[in-house]
Amino acid sequence: MQQLPVVCLRSAHVRSSSLNNCPPPSFSGLFSCVVKKLGGRAVWLFILVMVVMITIAQQSSAQQGCEIPDSPCDTVSWTVNIKDTVMIILPGTPPCTLTVFVWYDRRCNEFRYADMDYAWTVNPPPCYDPNDNASQTGSLIKQAVAYLLKKKFIEDNTIPANVRCPGTAITYSASYSACYKSTWTIRWFTLVGGWQTHSIDIGKSHDYQYYYNQLNAYISLHGISNASITEKWTPCAEYCCIEEIAYCYNDQDEVEQTILRWLPSNYTCPDDEYCYINPCAE
């Protein structure tokens, strides 16, 4: 088993008809043309269709746009590509801890998660069960989401008396993709070629041990002696899950949280070998 130095790597969505004679630029012009073509009774039908379309658009925004549909921060710009770290504690004897790097966007108390990384220096890494596959990391991604929100609440509110439960609780929200893919990347340095990389997409047809063997075979074949391995979880669908959580301090100055709203995605991950990690289902 090879000892490798830690390096965090970041890799860096009509058929033709007589209605075509309607003038397109304005809603009022289109409405008048529809009435003339179909008759006055069509007015209520047209209004009904428009209402249904608007409703569908609002629902789609909640799922696809990864933003709270009735957000009070609609006019606030997102601060993008923020990096942070969270400690994930996995069950075991003793419990195992992972340091996960998270990239996200933020406006007000709304968080929109991009991708997440985990780096290790021995293969297989600590905490991972070789008999599992990447679908098991959906719960890990969801833990990272929850841990970061709690961490940011604590950083934003350092005086517990100002945010006492339940009357002065503060709401935070998180949105994250309904589907992620996992990629493992080896990175090492050579005197001749400089920094080198080799990536492997992690599919659902094999367990982790299959990919550990691939990594070790590649390291041995190329005589690599100093490298890091990074797992990156990258969104591979435009649909999101959104949750709103209220945080506050109890009388013992401990953080309490209450889930206020959960907007699940109705999207099912595609029948794809690599795009299948679904934290929304965890």
C-alpha cells in the first residue's frame, strides 16, 4: 500500500397554423389574435391555459432552478464559488471522520451547493467499505449539506442570547442536485512532465474494491511514488432538492434545528452507469 501526500484537487444546463399570422411582439396582440381566430368563448380557455402554464413554470423553477420559489432574496446577487470544509463523522468502531471540501454559492441565508471533494493518501482510504459502491455516498453528501448550514449559522450568530429558541430562530436553506457522479483523480509530479493527472469515473456496476484495484495497478504500472487521490462529487442533473431549516440556541447554548420545509425533486436519476448518486432519496 502506497503512502501518498495530501493534495486537494478541484477540477474545475410548433406546428404551423393560422395562428402564425398573429403579431408576436406583445402579449396583448397575441391575445387579441387568438380571440379573433377562435371566437369570444375562447377567452376563458386561453386564460385557463395561461394560468396552468404559469403554475407549471413556478413548480419547475423550484425543482430545476435550485432556488426557493418565494425567496425574499430574489433581488440579491449570488456570491459564487465559495470554498469551505466540513467534518463528516461516519459510524464505526471507532467512528471515522472525513474532511470534505465544499464549493457553494450564497445569497442571504440561502446556499446553493456545487461540487464536493474528498482527498486521501492511501488506497483504499480510511472509512470506505470496499464492498460498497458510490451510491452509498448520497447520505455523505447530504451530511455535508447539513453540517455546513449548521456551521454557517454558528459563524453568523456568535451571541446565543440573540437567537434564543424558539422565538428568534433564523431560517437557512440549502439546495443541491438530485443526482451526482463520482470521479477519482490521481495527481502526481514528475521532473520531466510536471504535474500529471489520471481520472476514473466511478460506475454503479462495480464495488469500490474494483476501482481500488484499478488505481493500484495504474500507480504500479507508472511507477508513481508521490501522489494524491481526490474523489469529486459533481452534479449531473439540473433538478434539485431544497430544504429550509430554522436554527436557534436553547437555554444551554446548544444549537437546535427544525426542518420547516422540504421541496423534493420528482426527478429520477437517468439510467446511466455514472450519474446515479441521489442524496435526495437519503
